[in-house]
Amino acid sequence: MAITLKGDQKINTVPTTKTKALKINLNAHIYGTFAEIGAGQETVRNFFRAGGASGTIAKAMSAYDKDFSDAIYGIEKDNRYVTEPRLKKMLKHEMDLIEERLDRQKHPDKLFFSYANTVATINFTKKFKGHGWVGIRFQLDPLEDYNEIVLHLRFKETDARQQQETLGILGVNLIYGAYYLNDNPKELLKSFYDNIDKDRLEIDMINFSGPRFMYVDNRLMSLQLVKNGMTNAVMFGPDGNNMLPAQVLYKKNILALRGSYRPVTKVNMDMFERSKQLFFSENKVDPDKTKILFEITLSNLRAEGEINERDFLDRAELLCSLGLNVMITNYQEYFKLVEYFSEFTKERMGLAMGVYNLIQIFDEKYYRDLSGGILEAFGKLFYRDLKVYMYPYKDEETGEFITSENLKVHPRMKELYKFFKNNGRLIDIKDFNHDILHIFSRKVLKMIKNGEEGWEKMLPKGVSEIIKEKRLFGCTKKLK
């Protein structure tokens, strides 16, 4: 983003879509193909209109007919066309054709690229707003292997023509960013919204790969999507690669555990195991059709001010090492999280939490922006097929275990709490490990940073070794 000065005032100026397309066109080295399915040839149109496109565009195509598309790219096992595997097949197929048809000796300095999108725009009844996959496979050196950027978008606009225009601008931003902002992936990510308002488009997944992005941690890119307001929730798996929540959670039972996981402790894992047992014991829950998520809110990551990216990656590293799916959300209120899940499934949902988190649910201050207050929030929360699994807390002074039976809430909330509990929505986790309730993440973290002894015993098996080996959370203790 360029900055110009006007008097004493700094003005941020974003290159127009035409300016970006023209800069690509006038670069004698950049040369490639466009394959666009489902929303017109909206991206390549910008390059044709900018002028000088003959030196950039090798081919532009749209295989709209399904039989033609299958003949070119192959048949998908699920017979779906707006998917990540379809997009990747398109990118590879078109790049293979470039390599096959153009002689490298004749074009030694060309930087080849293939741009593709497969999109479904808003339907006739306007009940489905549409979504799509967009990607680019490209070179930054003729002798280097290809880099790849793949993202998923969800349209917010309610007019097909507007969606097409937005898609075209995004495509130009992606190609421009791939060639001119690749050394700064965070700025590249932000540039996707150049000349696009955020209320027009949501980007909820992105993955970078290739030699120029070897240093990029895709989990950190996921965090940037939420941090920049591009989406409200992102998800990544044990391998560290980002996943599309809509795809992973579609028609699934969902059990979510919210925490700081700074670091993940034996208490966290005991809550996980016990709540999982209770969730799987429900008649409607098929373990094979269930996803369990360890969720961290953006507000938790900001608990000490600005988001510490190293701290975030330390938490992610441990959770991934335990084979867990991690979700980062901007939903501080639980009812918003449940509403989000409801976009993808009507199956059973479960929330596992400690006493402190449950008390927060009954705190009216979190619902002041709702016209119906806490009653509206509870209506949204329990209209769904939801159960809450409560992990107890041990009062250090009295030695008493705090459960749903003796939990104290605000006097105004007593009747609501009784209704909530008596209707079977709140389940106590009873078969818990009594010997670990003294463990708190904040205590373990303090011990790690101060170099104290004994914190290793408070963590799941193998976790302390990872912390020492990778120097997580400021650990200076050597691995023996």
C-alpha cells in the first residue's frame, strides 16, 4: 500500500483494480492462463480491459458444462464441483498444459502462472448466498518450483452481478499480491480487500505452499483472517494446515471445549476425555459423525493487550501435537458460537466448560447489546439441540467441589438457572480426576517462565518434552 503526503496529512492510497491489472500486463515476464467456472470470466475481464493483455494471457476459458468440465479435469468422487480438490486439479492441469505447450528454451525468463476459481453465486430464491474456491499456482523464478495460494470465500452480497464483480476484483488482488507482495504474506492477505468492502465478502480459509512460503505458518495466516475481520472463525488440524469449517462440520455432531490452553494441562485433557464419554453416550450421537474442537477466542488471545503471535503458535503447537482440531473464533458469547455451528449442522451440539465459564453464561453484562437481553441469548442458545457439560472446581479454602448442585449465581438468575438445569441441558462431569483440580494453566505458565521445578507433572504425557525442545512459552529448561 502506497502512502502519499498532502500537507501534514498522511493518506493511504490503494492501487485501483485497473492499475494492478495493467502492472501485471506490462510485466514482460508474467505469463499464464485463467480458468473460471461458475461466475463468468470476471477476473480475466479486468486484464483484457486494462490493456496490454496479449503479453500476459496465454488462455482464458470457462468449462461451464459439467460433462465438458469432467472431460477436462476428471470426475470428482462426490460429484461436486465447488470444492478445493476441484480447484487444485484445475490449477495443476492448466499449469501442465503451459509447460507442455510452451518451449522453455524459447521462453527462458517467463514466470508461468495458472489462476482458477470454481464458484457458486447466489441462487434464484436468494436463500443460498454462494461461495467458492479461488487459487493461483505461480513461479517467482523460472528455475524454481511452483508456489500456491488457495482460499475459500463466502459471498455476503445478495445480487449475482455484484458477486461476479467482487470475485473479479479479488482475483486481480490475488494475482497482483502473489507477484508483488509475496515477501510479506500478512500484507498480501490484507490486500485481498483492496477496492472491496468487507461487508461484500468473507474469506474463511487460506493456505500458502511452495518454496517462497516455506517459512509461512498457515495457522498464523488463519489467525490473521480473524484478527483482520475477514471472518469470525477459522480452523486448523493436527498437521497445521487450515481447514474449511463449513466442510469439516457439515452435518456433524459437534463438541467444543473453550480454553486458553496456555499451556494445555491435565485438567484440559481430563475435561476432554470425560465430556467426550458423556457426549458419545447420547442416543443421537454417532462417534464417526462427530467433530471435537478445542476453541480459543480472539479476546483470550488479546487478554494481555495486543495478540502475541509467538504465544499463539506455542499454544497451537501443543494442541496439534496431541492430534487435536483447533478453532479460533471472534465469538466471546457462547450463543454466537452455537449459532455459527448451526449454519452447518442440525445435529447434537455439546459445550464442555469449567465452573468459571458457566458463571459467565449467566452474567447479564454479556448481553447488553441484545434487545431481549439474556433471555434472547438463552433462546438462541437452547433452541438448538445443545447440552453443556460442566467440569467441577475445588474450593481451596473449604475443599468442597463446586458442581451444578451448589453453584451460586446472581439472585436474578436463579430461576433461569433452575430451568436450564432441570431441563437436562446441564450435565455434571462426575467421573473426574480429583487429584488434578489444583492445576491451572496460569500457574503452570508462571512456573515455566520463572524456571521453577515440578510443572512437568501437571501436563499431559509428552507435552513438557515438546515445550523444552522447542522453547515454548519462554522455557529455558533443557531437554534431558
